[in-house]
Amino acid sequence: MAYSIRPYRDADAETLARILEEAIRAIGPHAYSPDQVAAWAARHPGAERYRERIRRGDAIFVAADQDDNPVAYVLFEADGHIDHLYAHPDHTRRGLPTQLLAMIEMHARDHGITRLYTEASDLARPAFERAGYAVTHKREFAIAHEDRDVPIHNWAMEKPL
């Protein structure tokens, strides 16, 4: 299957929200407990969030299939922070994170950004490592969910440009 990388369009918002939800719920259990997956998924409310992020000045790049339907995306903040990198479960293991991270790197260089950084899940960490990011430390924290704190972790990673 051929994919293309393109900028976000407003009509993508609902699809991106579904990609995030399905990726967390289908792929998350490979590294996280059911409680952790539920808490992680609950942190990401709907499509309007993408529109808000664009209004704030964040950039979103989308990997689209041959019919121009989004199947993966990356959300990038102006300070060099990569906030989201998600692929629909039907489109994993196809190099899409690598292509999206390359696009972000090009975008960052064009905007004078000299450092990229993220907090990667256990599942995303290998894609970031393949793209040249290094772990700076493990982040242990809790997500408030259903009247309790659910412990979880991710990896602070960065890449100088």
C-alpha cells in the first residue's frame, strides 16, 4: 500500500481522534495493563482538541492511504515538542512513524528549531530510537482516572538538530 505524508486538514479531526483511540486500545495492551490503557485513552477527548491545537499554532502531519484517508499522524508543538505519534492498528509496521518523524525534523529545521523532544510510550520508543532520539530518563507518574490515580510510565527522549 502506498502512503503519502501531508499537512493536517480540518476534515481530518474526527479520523485522528479515532486513530488515537483505536491505537491506544488495540496496541496499548502490548505494553500496559488494562487500567493503564483505560486511563491513557480517557486523557484524549475528541476531535475538537485537534482544531484547538492548530489554532494554537501546533503542526499536525498526516500519513494518508491511497484514497487520502488519514491512517497515522504526528502532532508537533512550536517549541520542538512532539506530543502525539499514533498509527491506526491496521497500518502498523509500515514505516509510517519514521516518515512522520522525518517530516517533523524537516519542518523543525525550516523553523529554526534546534532540539526535538517527546515523552514516548514503551510502544513508540523504538520508532523514536530508530529516528535518532535518545532516552534522557524514565518518567513515572499517575493519571487520575475513575476516582483514583493509575500509575504509568513513559520515556523522556530528545534529538538535537
